Amino acid sequence: MKVRCDYCGNPAQLVTGSKIYPHRTDLRHLRFWSCEPCSAYVGCHKNSNRNVPLGRLANAELRIWKQLAHSNFDPIWKSGRLNRREAYSWLADELNLDLKKCHIGMFNVEQCKRVVQIIAARAAKGVRMSAVIVSLIQGTSEWNTWRMNGIGGSDAPVIEGTSPYKTARELYFEKTGLKTSEEDKSKEYIFSLGHKVEALIRKQFQEQTGVEMKPVCMEHGDFPYLRVSFDGFDSSRGVLEGKLVSKEVLLEASTTGRIPDFHYTQMQHGFMVSGADIGHWFGHDGKKTGIVIPIRANQEFIKRQEEREHLFWDNVQNRIVPPLSDRDYLIPEDQSLLAELRDAKELAENAQAQFETLRSQVVHLFNHPKIAGGGLKIFKVTKQGSLDLLSVPEIAKTRAELKDDYLEAFRKKGSESWTVRLDAVKKSKGAHV
């Protein structure tokens, strides 16, 4: 089969995925038609013996617009309200194209832009279907499965890039049933503790505000894979997002009205799914102190957020792995050098443990602040504890009044170092590059 580049007209070359995606081992067996001078390529139908291309060759600009077109259009049929053929038939009418020629893989940049505009216009003038309440008990295995099979509130900050706990790549491997490393037990503890105090937070929110909120699970009316599990919801009063937070977060919220970015993103996801336009962030210390901050829906933010979530879910369905971020672990194919470093680390830790044991034996045996002999000098060093200045009321009050931008001017020069930690999981799945 002969395929020509749509940009220069020269014959395209049939290559493997290792040429197009050299760092993607999962794509190396696939075939692509490529024009290297134009930096354009297109994949082949997986079940085709003749290497039939999926569409026209696309350069960087067209690839971006194809991805945007798909992320806007595909949810129409993936939601199940129209099948794929019905959705493309509707799009063909909108674009005034023959149905046989209406495929995003064949579109140029202008046609892809037109798709995005048509979907946006449809959303602007159409009446969105109401959110669907899902009958689930939070914390059950059924609830966990439901959350895993869609994008929930806690996933939204990960996709947005504001979550301190997880990256989009890690979330992708979770949603596709793969794991890149062992679970972080400290994070598990934080999340489980938060779930345990949700009932307490709802109770204290009601006592403090006089508003009763009930936990509820919802799905987006048009896109069921967009989901939310509210700590509390009332059709007239909006949503409740209860959070177990530190005293520093409570202080920031009480003095500035600001909540953590990833909490804000999570609440905007809830507005997007439910259609509500107001909510209450209730930060709590798990004991007595709770602060209510009213939060409103930000439609511009929600629009951008929804586009990112559609794109992420499309990647999950099509097994397109998100690129590595600086927060992700790179796992090379050749791990021989890492294995050498691991062995050296184990030796060093064993030697350190032996050293500390012998030191303790010597100190207890001779019981004197200075000991010498055997080529060693051993002596006791005593240090005073550091001052906890923020515990001083006057200083704490002044610190709360100082803005972070002002304090940054007094920060000392930073430094970099590398930590080597032994990993209990020797082999990780699905994250090789």
C-alpha cells in the first residue's frame, strides 16, 4: 500500500512505534505512516494486514486539534445517549459532509476547529440533562468500584495538576488497573482518617450553621463517567465539602478566605457534575474547631476543567499513557546500574545498623562522657532544643499578618540533594519508559 504525505506530497514511510514514540515500549509493536521532513505521521488500523492508515498524516498542529476535536466530540457517543454512528451522522449534517467522509481522523485543522465550535455552541444553547443521583453507600466496595470506573472529585485536582498526593500518570495507571509502585501508607492513613471524621464534620457543620446536609453520590447528566461523592448536598443550599486540615490551613482560611487549590478544584468538579452554583467548604481540625468558607461555581474554570477531564478519560479508554512529569518516577528498561546502587545501599544500611549497635554497647559498657582507644575517640554532644517561635502568641499573630510574597524576599538560598530509598516493590508494572 502506498501513502503520501498531505503536506509535501512525497511517499510516506512505514515505521514502527519505536520510531515515533522511542520512550513508549507499549507502542513499539504498532505501525505508523511517517513523513520525517514534515514531522507528520498517522497510525494504522490494528486489524489491517495492509497497514491501512487511520486517517491523514498529521503534523504537530493538526495532532493537537484532532485531540481537541475528539475530546469534545467523543463524549457525545461514549455517554451512551447516542451510538457512535448516530453521533457521526449528526456531525456530518452539521458540517454538511457525506457520512462516509465524516471522520475526525480525515479532518484538517479548520475542520477540527469547526468540530470544537459546533460542540461548544451545542452546549451553550442546549439544556443540560439533570445530574443523576446514584444509590450507593459511601465507603462500600460497590462505591469504591463506582469511583474507580469514572472521574470523581478527588481525581479532579490530579488531572488539573493541583493535587499534592498524586500525578495524572499515577491516576491513569490506577484507572486502567495497573500500578507503578507500592501504595504510600502515609497517604492511605490521611485519607482513611478523613473518611472516618466525615460524619463528625457534617454534625458540627449542622450545629454551627443550622443547615443539615446528607451524603449523596451523583453522575453528570450528559457524561456519566464524571462523578462526585458529596460529603453533603442540598438542592437549595448547594454542596458541602468537609475537610480534615491542619491548623495552618485553618488559619489561612480564617484570615484570607482562601482554601487549598486542590480543594477548590474538587469543589468546582462537584459544581460541574451537580449543576449547583454554590457550596460550603468546612475545614475542621477533627476536634472542636471548624471554619465555613462559601465557594461559588467558576464557569470559566469549570469549562477548562471539563475539557481536561474529557481528554483524560479519553486517554484512559484508548490506553494513551500521560507523559512523565517531574513528580513521576522514571523506570528505565536497563536497571543494572540501579541494582548495583541498591546493593550498595543495603550494605551501607547494614553497616550503619551494626555501627549504631556497637556504639550503644560501648557507651553502656564504659558509661563515661569521653572514651578513647582502638583508634577511636567517642564523646557525648549535648544540644539545646530549638525555639518553637510560632508557639509564641505575639510572633504567631505577626506571622499571620505577613504575606508569603513579602516573606519570600528573606528566604535563604536553597540546595539540592538526592535521596536513595530501598523500595519494597522490586518490579513495577506498566510504567517503563
